[in-house]
Amino acid sequence: MPTKNSLFSPTPVLSAQSMAATFISPVMSVQFLDNLMIQIVATGTPSGTFAVQGSNDYNVNINPQTTNWVNLPLSGVPTLSGSPDTIDIQMTQIASPFIRVVYTRTAGIGACTIWLAGKAV
């Protein structure tokens, strides 16, 4: 877990994740990180949208089904339109200690890798 006044080096969250169906990434702890960069590298011909969700009550030791997740505000909806692409999502002043990425498929197939990096101010 990152600490205050630190840099969280780019770390893969998912690698070669199939985009043949909707999926949810693993939960990422971003406590103490004020600024985040999520990079999504997609191959193939996927079409769909991404959302970043946050939670204040996630606890890996408690039933994750009871966790409350809300979509975090983004400037625009990160979208894939049937061709390979790289999407960069930059977020500042993150209040939520836990996040995850949700992909909602509409068509096509492919694979993606998701990277997370961040820093504390």
C-alpha cells in the first residue's frame, strides 16, 4: 500500500483480460494517493465503455458482496469503438480508498491490460 508523500510506480492490475464479456477488475487500494493514472491498452475489435468505481467500505476480510460501489466522476465516458486503442484515465484528489474498473461490453472481442500509477501530494 502506498504511503503519504510517495510515488506508486506503474503496476499491472489486469493482464490480457478477455473482452468477450463484461468484467470487473480486482480491487485496488489507493489510500494516500491523491492523483491516479489508469491506463487501459486494448487489442482486437472490442466495443464498450469503462467506468471507475469507488468504495469506502470495502474490506477483503468481509463478504465482498456487501460492499457498496459508486461510479466516480470522469471527464467523459472512456469508450472503445471496435479497434485497438489506449485509454488514459487521469483522476485527481481521490477521496475513495478503494477503486475498481468496470468494462461493459457492447460488441467485438479482444484483450486488455490495465495499469495503475499514482502519487501523493
